[in-house]
Amino acid sequence: MELLECTLAIDDLDRFVAEIGEIGDRRGVTIQVFDARYVADRAHLERAVELADRAIARGTNVARDRAVEILLYAAGRRQIDRALEMGVDEGENRSVLLVDSGSTGNEGGRDGEGGDRTAADETAVLEELAELDAVVGTEAMLDSLDEETLCAFFDIADRERAATDATLSELVRERVALLEVEK
């Protein structure tokens, strides 16, 4: 899994989604875009990918599309409409683009010759994504958490935070893991 942390300026959301979908399809990778305010850290997205892949392998996935299943786990929600709040919209967005060459559903994460895709493949896709017109700048987005937004989105109350020594990121990952239990 590779991440591109960037600022996006999206004029036409449907066109942008189609463009990244075409890149993902052509390259045989899964691409998902997140509003950076809703991402706790890299470990948050790694856990979401792991759990989404496990659900797909077990046939317990909610979504037919791997990228959507990853979004559901990252959001800790089973309802696609609610999970989409974690995505981007038209206008300027602080964003995280996730690229993963795991089980895509089309090629099973394998290239045309049957070999496993590598981090180099993901890096090449990141470079292609960075060249999109919508990407207006790259910078670290996950270095500073929007604690208020994360707590509100993941229903983490002040009382819960006070009752544990867990970090906010750990609490968010707990919500991600709880989606599996709630199925």
C-alpha cells in the first residue's frame, strides 16, 4: 500500500472519479481517495485494507468493489452513503490517495504474467496520480490530526478518551475493527 498526501482541486467530481478509476483499472490496482481530515494515520488505512481483503476472501464483504469495501472499513461503517462522507468533493480538498496492488477483484493482484505486483508498481501509479490536473500540491497531510473531526466522525467521546491511555489513532483503528464484529 502506498499513499499520496496532496491537495486536490476538483472541478468535476464524476470526471475525477472516472479518471482515477481508469488508472486503477489500467494498472490493475485499487485506488481510493480520502478527505485527510478523516484519516488518523497510515496504520488506520493499512488496517482498513487488511480487513476489507479478509472480508472479500471470506465472502462477507458488503460492497462489490474493493475500493468501496476499503472505504467502508476505513469509515467503520456498513452504509456506503455514510462512509462516503470520508471521501472528497468538488473544490479544494486536503486528501490522501491510497494505492494498493493487493486483490483487485479483476487480476487478483497479479500482473499479466502471473507475478505479484510490487511496491514499485504502486509507486509508478502514485507518480501518475501526482500528474493529474486535480493535484495542485503534495505535502504531508497525516502529520497533524484533526482531532475534533475524527472524534465526531468516529463517535469518540471525551469520556472515552479520558478513560484510556490509547491514542486517538488507536481508538479510530478500534472502530475500524469493530465493523467486522458488527457484521
